[in-house]
Amino acid sequence: MSIKSMANIGFLLAITWLLCSCQPDKVPAYDWKLPVGFPAPLVPVDNPMTQAKVALGEQIFFDRGLSFNRSLACASCHQPEFAFSEPKPFAVGATGQRLRRNTQALVNVAYNSNLTWAHSGLNNIEQQILIPMFAEDPIELGITGHEQEVLQRFQQDNYPPLFLAAFENSDPSFERIVQALASYVRSLISFNSAFDRYAYNADDGALSASAIRGMNLFFSERLECFHCHGGVNFTQASQHENQRLDLRPFHNTGLYDVDGLGTFPQEDQGLIEITLDKADMGRFRAPSLRNVALTAPYMHDGSFDSLSQVIDFYANGGRGAGVNSPIKSVFITGFYLTDDEKTDLLAFLHSLTDETFLAVSQTKRKK
């Protein structure tokens, strides 16, 4: 992203942040449909959840008219059948420009304490959505310079009554588009996997014996997985109405070490690009593992094609020179697994797939 683009986006983010003070959603009109006992996400006070905004946001999410040249929708990269991720290493913008990071899944994003792979200042979905919409380097939707042309598209078809229902005003604006998209993304809640039925609904038959053994391995001090992928959303980078403090959202896992000092390739060095703190070299946010079996390829650069490869990476304590990185996480120490234990761990990770979420999500895809 160019310095000019970063400045423009930074200004937009600053304005949005001033407007978005977060607290638990108190609007009774929206039903999260959470399992009993699950905490509600935090929601900005100036953008409370309503079904009307979710419905509007859903239609915009699948509409290629949001891109300046009508070539790309949000759903082009965040595909429902892949848990709103994309089955290739890097996304491609509306002009064909390759983005530098793997498309993240939009699963329980309402619980994320930080957005994107490595940005400690992006804590709010309304902030994050501005980037794919208006960024100029790389271009994603490419709206900058085409604002009025794009807005006019949302004055047509069935959009006026949708805007009227959501905002009591039929006139589209980018503020309303952002709020509607954020509402739809927040609505993508997934808590009905086989693991959930076993752990929270007392369904002892929901998990196979292999998956149960894999679960015990996952939560063991021997493997240490849960230190970064713990909590109700299988990531420490989360917050909700019962948990507002997040201490460990970003981690260096020993993926690279190009100079013996832990340095990552210049193309993408993680959180250090934002904080300029040497300690943040190679640190990226640990994503949720919910529906993880569907979100290959893995890591911020999509460098692993399968969960089997990911397990091998952690078992080795990193990759290549990264194994001996002096700044990788203390939890990435390596471990030994038998072939049967690896099969069990894979069975557990597959048990985090929510078939109901996938079925409902795929019916929402617009042609």
C-alpha cells in the first residue's frame, strides 16, 4: 500500500474509530441465535444489530456492483462454501492486482479483537471494511475515484426499500453501506459443530473416539495448541461481553528467518509494519480454527496446502531456518506425534466444521 493510500485509509480509520465506541449489543430486535450460555459479541453503539441491516448487508456482500468495474463482490474472495475464505494463496483485486495475504475466513468475526492478519489498530469491522473498498495500493474493490458512480448503483433495483427498512432513509451512502456490510459479517455465527454438540450440548456420540483423542492432544501441554487457539472461538485474539482484555493476539511461529535474527521476507513482515517495534517482527494474528478444514491454504501467505502440513510444521517447531528463530513464540517448541495421533488430531480439527452454518451460508450466495 502506498504512503498516500495509507494516509487516506488512516484518516478514514481514525474517523471511524472516534465514532465506534463498543459495548455489548443491547438492541432486542436482533436474535444472535447463540447456544445457551454463549457470550454475545461486542457491537458499536452507533451501529446496533438489526435484521434489516443484515438483510441489506447480505445483498451488498454478494453484489459485484460494489467494485468500480463490476468485476468483484465481497463474496468473490469470501466464498460461503469455504467458510467465507478462498481456496488459493492470495486474493486478486478488481484490476487483477494480487494482494499479498491469504483471504481470511469470516467465521465468528464478531468476536475478533483485531481484524486482518497483522494490525493492532484495526479493532472494529466498520474500520476494516474501508480498506477493501477504498484502498489504492493494492486495489481491491477500487471505489476511490468512482464514488458517485458506485453509489448510483444502490439507488436502483430493490435497494431503496432495503435502505429504508434498515436506516429509515432510502438514500444510499457509504456510511450506510459500511454499517450494513458490518452487520451482515457480524451475523456469520458458527457454534454448531460436532465439537460444540459434544462439549456444550452433552451429546457424547457427537465425536468419534479418534476425535476425542485428538481433542485431548489439542488441549494438552504437550502440543500447546490451545495457548494460541483457545477460548470459545479457538483463538486468543478474541473478545466478547464477558472478556474485553486480549493479551496475546499476535504470534511469530517460526515460519521464516532469513538472517538468523528472526527477520521475515521484506514482502510481508507482519505486525512490525504497523508498530515499528522490533519485537513484532513476523507476528501475525492467530485465526479461529472453527471450520478450519475448509479454509486451505493456510498461514498469512497461504504457504501450506493442507492441515496435515500445518501439523507437521508445528511438530517441527517451525520451518527451515525459522525453527531456530530467536524471536519465535515460546509455545512453538516442536513435538512428536505417532501416525495414529496425527490422524486423531486431524479428526478433531475436522470436528470443528459446522455443517449447518455452511448449508445456510451457501443458500445465501447470489448469482
